[in-house]
Amino acid sequence: MPVNRNALIRYKTIDTCLRNRRRRWTLADLIDKVSDTLYDYEGMEKGISRRTIQADIQMMRSDKLGYNAPIIIVEKKYYMYEDPDYSITNIPLSDADLTRMTEAVEVLKQFKGFTHFEHLNGVVQKLEGHVYASGHGQQTIIDFEKNESLKGLQHLSIIYEAIVNQVALKIKYQSFKAKSATSLEFHGWWLKEFKNRWFVVGTRTGVASPMTLALDRIADIALDKDTLYIPNSEGYTPEAYYEHTIGATVMDLRPSRIRIAVRNEHVPYVITKPLHKSQVIVETGEGRIVIELRVVQNFELEKEILGFGDGMEVLEPLKLRNRIMDRVRKAASLYSPE
């Protein structure tokens, strides 16, 4: 049964609301939330009728789309899922779905040998694992790293849509250091993922240089179709932008030559997974090697070094060595007998 885009948005919005058990949802609340979402995604200013949402709930309860959603009414007023773990995104695949997805995997696998499509490899493997697991009634055989509790993931769709359609965003943003949120007009250029955290890179109205916002620090977000979108006219690319950077924090600094001694027991990890593409071995000695990087000194670099504990020693530059030494001393003081 074909379902139009607006209906899918309504179903997904209702599903998101009912999964949020920290709030009790009346029919009026659902109508308001769906109306707001359709305005954000489709620019629909006309509100959704009560009859439409009631029909959507009945459709989600039914087997017509395979949802069979356990939607109940509590105290004759509040809508909720009887099963707290239910979501329409978790429904099992039908045989027809499995067949079509298997065919899609086979098509995508044809591209895996082409360098232009190397970025598809992880996607294909993940999809192949899920299709195999669904078809054989087993758990997936490939478990990718994920953090489903991470804040800000709900903003991915609207930011992606804004970037694709070149639409500005209204964002309320509060950095870890700020005491309160700041409102800004933001123009996204690309999304960045680093260690399961997501960031959006772009510019804000009135600022020429690029800036990075962490999605988990966004308090509120909406499409801003009344503001003229500022494109990436300077032609920044992620490859060039992060060339000398570990992580997502790009600082307006020249890269430094970093020399680090690595103890032998940690050498295999550092060789098989370099800290940065610029990493080279410049010295091999008894009990250790010395690697050299050309990167900007930022917070993510320090976290990578500290993550190896006593397995790494910063040799140069002296400023970074002293900063790491100071952090290690403070960490050690937390475990002192006093």
C-alpha cells in the first residue's frame, strides 16, 4: 500500500512522541507536534485536523502497513505505547522486504571494487548483516559501534535536509562553557561524525569563517526559509578542512611537529591504527619507537595521547609535553591515599 511523504512524516512524528515516556501526550499535543513538524519539513502552514491524526493512529494500530502499534489511551485522555520498547522503526521485515533488500545489497556490492565508491563499503556490510540476520532469524553478524543514548541525534534529519536543499537554520546553541543558550542563524555545509558524536560545519550570519557546532549542544532547531542561505562559496571540503586535525575541532593554527615515544606493548595498536594520516616512525629503539605527526594541537589530540596512559610520552613540542604532564599529575592526585 503506497504511503505519501506527508503521511510518513506524521507516522514518524507520532512514533517519536509516544516513545518519549517522560511526557504524557493528549490528542491535541500530537496534533500540535505533527503540525509543527510538517511546517519545518514541508513548509505547510495549515494545521492538521483532528480527524487526520485519529486516522493516522488507527492506521498505525492496524496491520495495513505492518506496524500493529500497541497504542493505548490512559485515563481516557493520554496516548502512549503499551510496550515501552516499541517503535515503528523496529518492526520486522516482511519476506518481500527481505527480497528487495537482498537485491539492493547485491547491486551495491558491485560498486565495492571501485575507488569512487569506497565510502559505500561500511554501509553495504552493515545492510548485508541486517538482511542476513532478519532472513535467518538470527542476531546481526556485524555489530557497528553506536551510542543510541547520545543527545542531538534527533537533529540529524532536519540538518541534512537543510544542507541538501540549501536552507538556513534557526538554532539555539549552548556550548559547554556558556551559561545560557545563544540564538543564531546558521548555514550548514556538511555533517561530521567523530567517535559517535555528530557535528555540523557551516557559517553563521555575519561571520565569514567556518564554524563547528556539536549536535548534542543544540537546544532547539528549525528551518529558516526567510533567511537567505549562505553557500560554501570558498569551496571548503572536509578533506582539506580536516587535513591537519584529529577530531572535529579545527583551530586557526598552523600544524605542529609532534614527536611521541610509544612503548613496545602499544606499538601494534599505533601502527595498525595511526593517530593521524601524517604519522611516520622516525626512530626505533629497544623497548619503544618514536612517531612523528604534523597536526594542530587541540583537545582531541590530547585525549588520544592520554588514552594510552603510560604507553605514550610526548617528546616535542615542550608546550604540549608540559600540558600532558600537568594533566597526568592532576589525574594521579585523584588516586592519592590522602
